[in-house]
Amino acid sequence: MERNPRAASSAAVTLRPITPDDAPFLYRVYASTREEELAVIDWTPDQKAAFLKMQFDAQHAYYQQHYAGAAFQVILVDGEPAGRLYLARLPEELRIVDIALLPAYRGAGIDTRLIREVLAEAAGAGKVVRIHVEQYNPARRLYERLGFVPVGEFGIYIHMECRPDAAAQA
């Protein structure tokens, strides 16, 4: 279904736990986040699909193993699957393990709304929120607008956090 992303900003945004049946959808979300990167690589569509599937499977297994007990959720917009939000509620922090939307839903403020909800939850509990982002990912600007600051680097990733006092101002 073709959507007007700006119209999605007033849509009903809800979350539900992922299920094994969501694997094809979650793969689509993941693959959509790598489209620009792979567009410049001289591989056949089959090679790109095989690479994406391998990377998705590895990432999914890593998240399930290293963040056991996290909330792995599908983002629903007006009841339609639109993305994923993986959130680990750890003793001293809330960690946004991953947040991603299909292209038709990007730029509509959905991710901002969800991150603000996480920030509010963390502020109420007196916890910091942490996230990591690739250095050149445009989402970094969103995180900075919401009060996240860089606290370290690990390879291609920047580790960012938002303290409860900064979250209250976001």
C-alpha cells in the first residue's frame, strides 16, 4: 500500500511483540535500511538478496542472544506493520537496540514519537537511554535533537546516550 508519510504523523501508532510469522516483514524492514548502501555495489539482485538474508539472520540471532528478555516489537501504524522497535530495559538504562521504519513511514515523526515515549519512561525511572548509530546515518541528527549526545565510538558506530534531565527537555 502506498502511503503519504506526512499523513502518518497523526495516525495511531501501537506496538506488538514480534512472532516467528513476522520474519519476512522484519527482513523487509532490515533490507530497506541497507538499500542506499547496496545500490552502489556491483552485485546481481540475487547476490544482494543472499547477502541481506545472511546479515539479517546474523543480526536477529545476535539481538535475540545478547538482549534476551528485551521487548522485540513490530511498530503498527493504523494497524499496519510499519517497522520495528527493539528495546532492552536493563537495570541502569533503557537501550534502544534498534528502531527502523519502512521507507513509506519515514519522515513522518513516528520514530520521534516512539523515542520520546522511551525517554519519558526512562526519565520516570531515573534511567539513561542509550543507542548506537552508524556515524553517517541521518538518524543521528534526530537523536541529537532529542537530547542524545555522543559518549564513545566503536568501529563504525557512535554510542549515544540521553540522561533523564536532558530527556525531560526533549
